[in-house]
Amino acid sequence: METMSDRQVLVDIDEEIARITLNRPDARNAISAPAADELVAAIDTAEDSAARCVVLQSEGDAFCAGGDVHAMLESIEGDVSPAERVELVVGAVNRAIRRVYECRLPTVAKIDGPAFGAGAGLAIACDLQLASPAAKISFGFRRVGLSIDSGVSHLLPRLVGLNTAKELVFTGELIDADRARDLGLFTRVFETDSFDAGVANMAETIAGGPTVALSASKRLLNHRSDSFDAATAREANAQGVAFGTADHEEGAAAFVDGREPAFEGR
């Protein structure tokens, strides 16, 4: 019988915040194929719940050490073809990280240790990256003789620019929390004693917002516009939905009344 300790990804819905925890501390939270599948299911659970914000965190002293290198070695020793290896090793991880990126709820990565390779991809697939001084990040796929995956080719240049993205990938440099913040890889770095409270406050602020409107804003920001006209057309469509929400009515009324709005996420 499976117990909570057997699960590689845990989900806890606490009122309006879904906390999803990578639970492979002995493997530094490397993403195995089962963990990837569980992560997809966890995002599904969060979206199907009353949650209005997702916090992605980890057990142990690493945020995520990347893909499961043991599985990579087993596939090599098992004489698995490169095409089959892509599906066995990379396919599930890519699907999981894409699911995190496309989650309709705002997502926060709580990073309290190293994020390597696919783990770095997972971190930057979230909407915000909140870090402690112990956090580090590296796109060091080169260390295992691989090119980048996990959406890094799409996400990293958008955050740091093309030239810097190439430098980080070509060197595999391990970047500390402060430099990661300066480069735009981490949204904010908290002091150790204020880290948990800082993440909790940010999650509560997001969860207390107009959820429908924030979800639409997320989709608009994530979309790579071909033109200004295309972007404004999508914005107008999204605004048409937002105009019909109770949160918009409350926000407008609160603005007129000179008070803070009490959004309900609908």
C-alpha cells in the first residue's frame, strides 16, 4: 500500500494556496519519469481545487538536481536507442515542465537550494522565483554531455537575453542567489530568517487577487506576440472576460469607495 512517503510529489491545498512539494530528498529531488507524471497530476489537482496560487517547493537541501541521471545511465547500458531515450528520459520531464508553465494559476517557485539543469528549467517555468541565500542555479546540461531541454531554449533568453543565455549554457556556470536576482533569473532573494514568511506573504497577496484577471494576464505575458496589434487584440478578448467577473465589479466599487478590494477569485 502506498504511503505519503512513497509519493515523489506531494500536494497540500491550504485554503487558497496549493503547495506542491518535490519529495525525493535522497536524490536531491531529481525528476524521475514517475515524479514528472506525479507533477502533472499535482498541477491538475491544484487547478481543480479552490486554490488561487501554486507554490512549488522541495524537501531536503536541493530545489531540484535536474533529470534522473541514473535513468540515463540505465538507458545507455540497456542499449536503448537515442530516440527511445528521448521519450524515456526527456519526454516526461518536458511534459511536466510545460504543464507547470501552462498552469492557469500563478505559480511561485520557492527555491531554498540548488536548481540544476532541468531543475533550473522547472524554476524559471514558474511565474515567480523566490529564493533564499542558499539558492543557486545552473543550466549545466553540458556536464552530462547534453544540449538544453526542459523549455530552457524558450524561457532563458526571454529572462536574460540571448547573449547571456548562451554564456550560461556554454559555461554551465553555477550562479549564486544575488547574481541570479541581478540577471533576472530570481524575482527576489530573502534573508534566511524572513524567507518562509516572505514566500507566504507573496503567495497570499497573489491568492487574494482577482484570479480570472490574473490568469488572463499570465497568458498574455507568456504569449510571444507577432505584433503590437496582435497583442492588443488578445488583450481586448481577455478584458472582455474580465469585465464580466464579480472581482471587476468589486475592484471598481472599491476604487470609487477608496478602500481595498476583497476579491473572491470569480
